Amino acid sequence: MINHRPPIKLSVVIVNYNVRYFLEQCLHAAQKACTSLDAEIFVVDNNSVDGSCQLVREKFPEVTLITNHENKGFSKANNQAIRQAKGEYVLLLNPDTIVEEDSFEKCLRFMDEHPEASGLGVKMIDGKGHFLPESKRGLPTPRVAFYKIFGLSSLFSRSKHFARYYLGHLDKDQTHEVDVLAGAFMMLRRSVLNEVGLLDEAFFMYGEDIDLSYRMTQAGFKNYYFAGTTIIHYKGESTKKGSINYVKIFYQAMIIFARKHFSEGRADLFAMLINLAIYFRALLAVLSRIAKAALFPIVDILLIFIGFLWLLPYWEKLNYTPHYYPSAFLHLVVPFYILIWISSIWIAGGYDKPIKVLQLFKGIVWGTIGILIFHSLAPESLRFSRALIVLGSVWVMISLLSYRYLLSHSHPQQAHFDRTREKRVIIISNPDEALRISQLIQHSHLKIDIVGIVQPNNNSTRDNFLGNLGQLDDIIRIHKIEELIFSANDLPSQQIIKTMLDLSKLNVEYKIAPPESLSIIGSNSIDTTGDLYLVEMNAITNGNNLRRKRLFDLVGSLIFLLTYPLICWKVRDKAIFFTNIFKVLFGSKSWVGLALNNKRNVELPKLKVGVLTPADKFKGELSESEINKINMVYAKNYSIAQDALIILHGWKNLGR
């Protein structure tokens, strides 16, 4: 048991798993919030591979780091730190949050003034300043769960009856007693934890906050939603609700909760509802993903086919040859043309998001060239007018671009064009920090136009500034600003959050630059978990490069297979070479991959094992650091020509 008067007021516990850049920003904000408090901070890392532990050791040595060699889950990891914590209060804090400088002080004051309170949660907003409904929640009884699962809580979001899950009837700007605290920010009284127990480790992820909240209220304590402070929570529930894995884990956690706390009859009913929900939500998620992925190709196929339905009689009429083309042309040849166009557009990256006009144009052009080649090589019976192919390609270009343009205006979330112009951005900071942030953006090679710097206070505007913080609204409107980058070094988190809330009605995006960091973090919508501007950019992970690399592997394998009797004589192990051809063909290997190393660099992308590696060009034994450097150069500056040169240089080793 803990002493009656613990020597420390607050223990902050952060469980991390592969969110290094969010963690860095979270720790900066948490340390500022602890400045005037007797507090300690724990980070429990669940076997991350993104360099999180190294970050904490190097930049936050005063933080207590607990490293796990496996992912122990949220409950176990939190309990590890809680058992070591000495604070009168324990705060469970997600790593993808940013707190205000006085958030902890305000919450502690409220808890001290309300001895009946077992814990509290706070008002949370996402990366665009929008309120997150999971800030306040009700107990998920079978009825409440039913309303949420089948969308009634969203349909009647203010109803006291239907919207019990997110307590939609309660004013988000007022403090209320609530049933459930959100695990993203959960301040708990240590004496209550000693009485009711820690987090139930049967919950791997999700549900543990509901379980603990319920146990505390059953013990006679009260939970509060405290509206006196606001935090940013980048990865709100809304960002994960489309994930099948999230749906399954979350609802299975609800079954554990029901069997633990409800009567057998109610628990069985709840479990039935939950299992129904899992399949229902999973089906919706699968159908949604298929629909999103197939939307453009399906519409493109229909548009192209409709175009030929119109072009064919028009062309026949123009040439005074009615019914000249047999039905086989429309039913066999045109679908084959469509297949070539759609495949070419996909290979060129025309179906990537955001829409890239150049990639779409390339795909259509290469598809047309492919069709013309087919036309010249096809039997006489399958050769039809070249002019019709050219007219068809013009129709394809016009119809596909027009459709995307119209959709980008009517449904911008489904389709938006890649900007050919630079995004207009202002930096809110002092000149020195603005220079550092500008250099970081330049190294990220993104299309960004830094319009100017805004003074991070309301003082009289000095030279070289567009204006001060109080003039942001006018600056955004006059200069047509699309994004704001806040310097966390020059602006307190409280001011950043207040500014985001004040400007939430404007269509602007936000990023935050932590001090002395190589990252700038933000979140542009509920559909993204967060955006990063990084100095390091692994070009090989670009969608186009991955497609080109796979296409290179496929074409190379087919060429090697067809010419095997002629080319195998210069390869050392001919049998393994033959086996490698099929391994690469079916995607279990690549002709060129990263060089293997005893200690893998966490900054490198995960690629298929290669038959050859970029390190093969160098003779002699290479050190681990040299291998890492070679891998980094290959990953950052990828090209097909580079792979071809590696294969030519290491031809004899294709059979290893």
C-alpha cells in the first residue's frame, strides 16, 4: 500500500507503441504542464521498432522509461507504471495527445475540491479543432450498445434516450458527472485505485477504461467530465472506426465487460448483439473498402464503354458504312481495349490519391500506344479503324478527367486533385525558430509556399512579420492561407489549442513543430491518423515506386524464364536461379532488396527479401554502419535503372 501522504502529487503514465513523433510532442507538452508540480512521468514502451526508446533516452532522460520485449497491451503496460508510481494522483495519457500548460493544475485542483471524485476526463479536440464525442461517455448497456451499433446514436445525436453512448444531451462546454472516462486522458485518485484495483489485464486494448470507470462508480465514487481544460487528441475513435481489426478488438472487449459485470441473461444478450455488430461492421468495412478501391475503375469502364456505344454508330454514319462493325467488335475488342487502358492507368499511378493528372494522362497515352501495337499485330479479322482508337482515346481522356473534376467539387473527400501549385502556409513563431522550420520544410521536398511569419503574441507587429496572433483571422482571409504551423517553442499549448478552437470554422489545416525536432505533426481530417513533414523521405515506399519495382520484378522474371536455356550458363547455381525466378514471379522475393544486417535500422522500410542487394556492388567485408548507409541511399533514391545495374553487376549471384 502507498503511504497516506505520497511525496509526489502526480504520476503521468504514457504507453507507447510505434508513435515516436507523436510521443515526442506529447512529452514536450507534458513536461511543460508539470513545471510547477511535484510530478513524475513514465513512458512504457510496448516493443516499438520506430526508435521511440532511443528518443526518450536521448531527449527526455528525466522520464522513467520502462521497456517491454513484447507488446503487453494497454492494461498491463499501464499497470507496470502504476505499481511504480508514487503520486497521489495517476494520469493515464495517450502518446498522441497535447495538453495545455495548466491542464494538470486545473484537473488536480478540481480533484482536490471534489473528494468524492474517483477520476476525471477532459474536453478533447482533434487535429482540426473539432470536438471529439468520446470525451464524455455513458455506460454501454445492451440498449445503449444497440443504439450505437446500428447508428441511432448518430442519427439522434442530441437525444437523451438514443445518444447515451456519447451523452449527446450534455453540454460539451460544461462540467458533468459521467459514467465512463476516456482512456486517452484519465486522471485517477490513487487511494481509489488501491481500493478497487488497477486496470483489468483481461482487456488487451479497449474496454479497460470502461471497466475501471464502472468499478469506481460501483464502489460509490463519481467520475467527471471536466470542461475546464482542452487537449488535442490526434487519433480519436473516429479515425479508427473503419478498421475491421478495431471493430473486432473493441467489441470483443465489450463482451468481456458484459460477462464480467452483467447478469448471465443480459450478458448473453449483449454478446449476441456484439457478435452481430462485429459481422455487420466488418461487412460494412469490407464493402466500403472495396467500393472505394473499385469506384474509379468501375466508373471508368462504364464511361469508356458508353463512349464507344456512341462513337461506333457516329463513325459508321460519318463514313457512310452503317452496321460495318460486327457485334464482336463491341463485345470482345472494345472490352480488351478497356482492359489495356485501365491496366495502364493503374500501372502509371492514375488511381492513386490524390488524383494526379499527369499520371492519368501517362496511363491513357501508354494504353493507347499498347492498343495500337496490338492493332498492328492482330489478325486481319480483329483489325478495325485506327481512327476509332484515336477518337476513343480522346473520349477516354475527356470523360475520365471531367468525371474526376466534377467529383472533386461535389465530393472532395472522395476525389481531390494533387496540387500543381504550392500550399500557402504561415509559420507562427519567432524568426530563429521560423528559419529552422522553413529549412525542415524545404528538405521535405513538399509543395509548400511559406507566405510569411506571424508574431506569436499580441504585441505591436515588428518588421518581417505579417502581423500578430490577434490578427490571424484577417491574415488567413487576405493571404488565402491554407495551413498554419505553430512553433511549440514559442507558443504554449494552451494558446495553440485556443487558436485552433477560435479558427475551427475556417477551412485551414494545422501543424505543430516541436522544439529541436526533425518532424512537424498535424492531422487534417478524421480519416487520417496524422500527417508528418519529415526530413527523411524513403522514396522506395512511394506507391508509384512500389508498383514499378513489382512490375520490374514480373517482367524480369518472365524474360529470365523465357530465355533461361540461353542465360543460365553464366549463373553459378542454375537450379536455385530457376527457383528464384518463380519466387520473384509469385511475390515471395524481389530481384533486389535491402542488404541484411544483424541490427536493422528502424528508419528503413520493410521490403521483400532480395536475391541481390545494393551492397553486392562493393567488395570485401562491410561494417554494419556501412551497410546501413548503403541501404539508406538505395531506399531514398530508388529507380528501376538502379535495380537493373545491380542485376547486371551481380549476374553470377542470381542463383543464391
